[in-house]
Amino acid sequence: MANPFESDKWNWGRKGRELRKINAQQAAKRVASIKPPSRALAQDERYDANIDHILRSAAAVFAEKSFGLASIRDIAARARISFPRIYYYLRNKEELLYLISRRAFEQLVALADERMSATDDPEERLRLFIRSHLEYHMGNLAEMKVLVREADSLTGRYAADITRLKREYSRICRRLLEGYAAHRNKTLDREQTRILTSLLFGAMNWFYTWYDPARDYEQRSRIMDECFRMIAGTLSAR
């Protein structure tokens, strides 16, 4: 059966735009409703837990095969649910990618906010931001690999929403770098801040290309500290 979300580059006119808007809004509500199971689950909670399981399975498949080569059948097999049943929870492969990406950004922001709320010190806040990002990365290697490598495969409102979240998360990092620079009596212009933010995320986001849990797990604190020293040293040397 043809996938109605992949036809003619979403060029459906007014009715198509309205349908995409509804679908994106509903997808956002689904990811916002996901919560970890902690007791005997009611029907709605089982539904949320099943979506969480499907998203984790999809992230693993996308990380292994890439978004383009992975199929819904692959994801259903990994999640150990029937192929038709997966459509009870989600509409298509692109919605899976969108929900994986959205949840990753929301969890990254929540973790950073939680860690940084304990201090007002600019140096410690930057250190905690780097630590929270890398800790999340280490605990969610498949999701981060998909976020870094595959998010550009999204189209339409899905792509716009993830771009917005990416900018908001990057803005947090830029403000932390500016705050640390000011704390060290340094001044960063707009382009310097942009370049340093990009370099820092480059170091943190491509972490999955070399991190091996069997080899590097015991070194995780050292990895986080070295990443902080790398960017802090660059700022302090100015």
C-alpha cells in the first residue's frame, strides 16, 4: 500500500497542509505522554509503554541500517510485535524518526536544566551542561546516532519542529559559553560564539563514532572533564 505521507513531496495543497499540521500535533502529544512504567499499568499506560518500546526498537534499527534502508517490518521484528499492529501506534517511518528526535531533544534539555539548577556559577554550569549531554549520549547511543545522522531526513512540519528544538538547545549552549567567557573577563562576538558552539557540539555529537562501552565506560568521567577542559582552555586563552 502506498504511503500517503511520502507522495509528491507533500505537495497536496490546502487540505494536505491541514492534515500534516494535525498529524504533527498529534505526534507531539504522543511523545509528551510517554512515561516510564513503575507499577501495574492501566490501559493508557500500557499504550505509552508500548510506544516507548517501539521508539527504542526503531532507534536501534535506524542506527544499524540507516533511516533510508530500514523498514517498518525491521522495526516490528526488533520490537517483537506484528507488522500490522505497529500501525495501531504510529502512522509511518517518518513519524517514528520525528518522535525519536523530539524525545531526545526534550530529554537533553530536561537533564541539562535539572543539573544546572543546582548552581549559578558560570564555570560549573558549563561543566554540568557538557556532562549531562555526554551522559545522555553514553546511555542512549542509538538515539543520539539517529539524532545526529538522520534528523535531516525529516520533511515538512516534522523537520521544522526538530529544527526549532535544535536551535533552542544550541541557544542554551551559546549562553553558557558567553557566561563563562564573561566570568573570565573575556568577550565573545556573535561569530566567535557561533563557531565555538559548533565546535563543542561537533566534539560531543560525533562521540558515538569512537566511544566503545567495553573500553571507555570506566573513563567516562575523564572524557567529560577533557571535553570541558578543551573548550574552557580555548576561552581562557583568549
